[in-house]
Amino acid sequence: SLPDVNVILEVLTQRKHILEAETCVAQNRLLHQFLEHLLNQKKTQLTLLAREVDLIERDIKDVEVILKDADARRSELEDKCKAVENDLNQEMKDEEESFNGSKKNPENAMNTMSLCRKRMHAHFDDFVQCYLSVRAADLLFSKSDSTKTAAESTSTPSGLDVFRENLVKFSRYSTLRPLATLNYSSDIFNNSTIVSSIEFDKDNELFAIAGVTKRIKVFDYASVIRDVVDIHYPSIEMISSSKISCVSWNSYHKSTLASSDYEGSVTVWDVSTGQRTKTFQEHEKRCWSVDFNDVDTRLIASGSDDARVKLWSLNMEHSVASLEAKANVCCVKFNPRSSCHLAFGSADHCVHYYDLRNMKEALCVFKGHRKAVSYVKFLNREDIVSASTDSQLKLWNINSSHCLRSFVGHINEKNFVGLATNGDYVACGSENNSLFVYYKGLSKQIFSFKFDAVRSVLEKDKKDEDVNEFVSAVCWRQHSNVVVAANSQGIIKILELEKKKKGPP
């Protein structure tokens, strides 16, 4: 009946209103939860930002105090200098000026500062991350100016000292300058001239270059730098029976050099005579890496595709120990300050760090690379740098399994491109035929150097990007600002990190 229909319609209408209200409540409750979460997130960010601002303001005050004191000392010293100069007669002043040369040019100092500032801004985001990471402890345990002790107020925080050091070392050099060029192959018809390894001897006087031409060429560094022309002849040349993957000098016996090759052999050479003194042949597959121990100079390590790290002694005919890895071993490196600690990288994407007195398990396994680890090098006794075909370098500390920093910018997806360390600086090759130099405190490269593309007659019409050349080996001349790099065409460049012109920091 009609009344029944009206009742049903009224019930349905009420039900509709209830559903609309419930829908509105649900939608707005979800919106409310989102806004609450967003507000809490922003409040947390605001709190952190306030802490960061407070920390930056305190650091600015600390630095301003240092600048004020330094300016006062400089003014005082300049006044004393002027007083001494005024006491000298004009003749002596003339002699002094002719001896010392022209006085510093304020314009040059300003240009130097401008260049440093420009480079700093180019890496600004990287520096922000570096600053916040070294000041993390002060962010977590923030102190107001009123709670500072007298001792703390007279010296800058250690974190700020570390960051200042990073800035200074970053701005120490201005460019990479070529010093000399060599060629690994003298045969112009030889298409396979990849340089796989470059190493300086213990005195940084000789350097060995080896690669797929099966030759180890030893050059005298001083002679190469001194020669005006780019035609350089090795002091001695040694011929292997197979392609050479790696060489390593002995840190005690100047003329002793070890090499590893594609046949799996580890060979010890006497560079003074050019003769083999010992050959170890226990690896079942290609041997990629060899390294002399710097502390126990009789000890040699080698790594191979047979998934083994073998230890050899100059006094023994056979291996003295064998470490079983679970994947192809691409690189081995002894800790430079230890006779019994060794790191190796392998195809399992990891860096393994062992105490050779207990080879049953690793002290630490560093995980983070996405592809095979091609190189491991030590920055010092505790910090390790690894390279991988995932186009990244990673910095590790032997006391922690976490990656401290990733270095990105170079291209490395297929080949061995070289890796070398020198204190705070790291150099590696790239598959765009360039050398990259990183500073350990920053993730992006501070310098790069592009090799000229070398083309045969058949390749002369190719563009640079079509030529598949890559930097294949890198080596620092230790305790200097000189780096040697070679590419897949056998071209070797000796480069110098050129210091900025003198001026105020």
C-alpha cells in the first residue's frame, strides 16, 4: 500500500543519510590521521632543523672567534715587520726585495679564494652531508652556550676540526696536470695493449707497467719526467709466458717483484737481472691479483677464479696456506700495518676481511655492492676502499660492517678499471676513458682527466663516444701528489695534482 511505500522510502532515506555520514566520518578521519602524521613529521623536522640551526650558529661563533684572534695576531706581526723594515736602510731593503722577489699580490689571493669558493659551491650538497655527519654527535647531544664549560669555549669542537680539515684538503689542489706520456706497446699493429697493473717500488724511484702483451716494463721515474720528448724506453723488460693481471713490489728487497697471470701462475722476478727466481703454479684457473706483505716481506697472497686465496713464502716451494672462498676471487690486499690481516673482494659482491691466524671464518664481511668487487685497497690500517662493477667505490672501517661512504661519478660496469689510494685521496679509472680522483670525505669526484681517444686508420671517422676505450690501471706515487694512469690502448699518463697558487686559505 501507499503508506507502506512511504515508510520504506523514509527508512531508505534515513539509511542513506546514515551511510553518507559514515562515509564523511571515514573520509575525514583518514584525512585527520594523515594531517596528524604530517604535523608530527614536520614538528620532528622542525626540531631537527632548529638543532641544526643552533649548531651552525654556535659553529659560526666559534669560527668568528678564531678569525678575530688570527687577524689580531697577523696585524701584530705585520706591525712588527714594518717596524723592522723601517730600521733598515734603503739599500738593504732593495737587496731584500730583489732576493725575495715581488711581494704577494692581493689580486692573486682574491682569485685563489674565488676559485676555492666556486669549487666549494659546486660540491655544496656533498659538503652539507659531510658537515652533518661529522657533527652528528653534537646534534644528538646538543649543548647551549650557557652549559659550555670553560675548556670547551676556548677550543673548537672536534667535529668542526674534522670538517675544517676536509675543506682544507679539498681545496689544496686546483687541477690535474700532465707531466709525461708513455706507451706500453711499441708494436703499432698490436690491437691488444691493455695495461692491467702499475706499481711503484719501495723508494718511488722505479715503476713497473704490465698487461696483456705479457711484458713487464720497468721505468725510472726521474728519467721519464726529465725527458723532454714522449719517447721513453724501459730500464729493463721482462717477458711472461701469459697475459699479466697484476704486479706487486717487495717493500724490503728493492729488486724483487711478483706477478700473477692468466694461466694461474704467481712469478717472482729479480728486476736487477730481469730473470725469474721462483714460479708458483697451484691455482687451477686465472689468477687476478697478487700482493706482497709489507710487514712480513717474505709473504705473498694471490687470488684466483678457482675461488681460493693462496699464501706463499719466498722460502718455500709450495703454498703455505689456502683460504677457500665461495666465489671467484678478484683481488687481494694485505693490511699495510699487519703481517696477518688480509682483505679480498670476490664475485659474491662482498669484501672479506680475515685474520690469517684463524682462517675458519672472516673477521668481517662488508656487504653493499650490487656486483662483483674488483679491487680492495687500504687508506690506512683501519679504512678500506673497494671498487665494483656497480660503478661505485665504497669506504669501510674494519671495526664496523656498515658502509661509511659511497663514491659515485665514474662508470664501471664491465672491466677492471684500476683503484689506488694515497692517504686521503682515491683514484680510479672509468669506462668513459677518464681518470677520477675522489677525496675520502666527499662522495663526488674532485677531479677527472679525460684521455684522448686513439684511433687506427679504420677508426678515424668514429666519434669519441663510439670508441670503447677505458682507463684500466691506476697507481699513486706514494707520499706525493703524482698519480699514474693507463688505458686500454696502452697509453700511460703521469699526472700531478697541482696545488693552488699561494694565498690565504
